[in-house]
Amino acid sequence: MTDVLTWTIGRRLELANRAELLRKELGELELEVARLEAAEVVFGQWAEATDGGRRPSGIVSPEPEPVAVTVGPGAAGCGWCPIAPRGWGFRP
């Protein structure tokens, strides 16, 4: 009789510990589900605003392409200047 009671108490404690772990895991899963639902809503709004990504939404505008700059002799004041005092400018 004592063996049955000891086994029952031990089994109850094991199951209580397992139930606590499962509750914790369930809470984590519910949190992940809530995050995914929020992501679905945001993505759905984006897809509606951009016609499924086929046209820009205006939410984020792309940066303009940089303009190529060509630098040659005389650019930025680095060349020979005919009106500069003697000793300035280009020296052959």
C-alpha cells in the first residue's frame, strides 16, 4: 500500500513539473503566434499600398543615383592661372 502511495505522489510531482514546462512553452508559442499575426497585418498593408510590390508605395523612397564627376587639370583651382603673381601656378 505504501509503494502505491509513494508512486502516486512521485508521478503527480513529475506531471506537475511537466505541466509547468508545457505552460511556459505554450506561452512562448502564443507570443510567437501574436508576433507573426502582427507581421501578417503589416505585410498585408504594405502589399495593398504597393499593389503587391509592383509599384512604389511612397513609404520608402529610393536614394538617387550619385552623379559621376570628372576631374581634370585645372579643376578646383589646381591649374595654372595666367593672372597669378610670378611663382604661382604651373611650372614646366
